[in-house]
Amino acid sequence: MRARRAGGGSEFRLFQDEQEIGRVDGTAVSFRGLETPEDAILAATVAQRALARRREQQPDTLEAATLLPPTPEVSGVGGWGFKIALLPSERVEVFALARARVIWRALQGTGVSRRMRQFADGPASV
């Protein structure tokens, strides 16, 4: 996963194999491109558990992830997604990007990333 600064602020766009997969905006990490709301819920659950392990917290003590409905205006990624708030101590760029990487590794490790439109097998829908 690579991060590219978006504009002049603390916002980053996240890419895998030149496909945009998400964003870090300084206060939250978000991933998009999932086909169904159920896929987005599964991805958010995987992400929450990975962050809980990294933070050494119980998953039920974390703030709930926000489900993001499809929005074609968002960098053309589209699809369902989720957003997870960062703790105040994680809002420094280096820590925010590290948390995004923790989430992405968890999505890849569980196979959830293969449910993303960006990496679906077969021709892309138009």
C-alpha cells in the first residue's frame, strides 16, 4: 500500500497496485470499493479487530465504524466503504498512516480485499 498526499493538508489517498483504495484525513481512515453493504460491514469488523489488537484494547470498547454508502464523486472509487476514527494520539501523520497499513494488512490477510471492486476478477463493470 502506498500513500500519496492529497493537496497541501494532512490528507492522504491510499493506493494498492495503482488502484485507489482509501484515504487518511488526519482524524479517520476510510476504505472504499466494496460491492455490498454486507461486505463493507465485514471489512469494518476485520479492521476494528485489527486495530483493537494493535491498540491492545477489547474490540467492544472501540468506537463503531461508520458505513459509507456508494458515492461516485469520491475519486471515482465508488462502492460501499467504511470509516474508522483515529484516537487523538494516532492523528500525527506517521501514526495515522501506520494505522491505515494495519487495516489494509488485515483486509488482505482475511481475503476481504478481494471483494473490492478494484481487485475483482473479470472485466470491470461500466
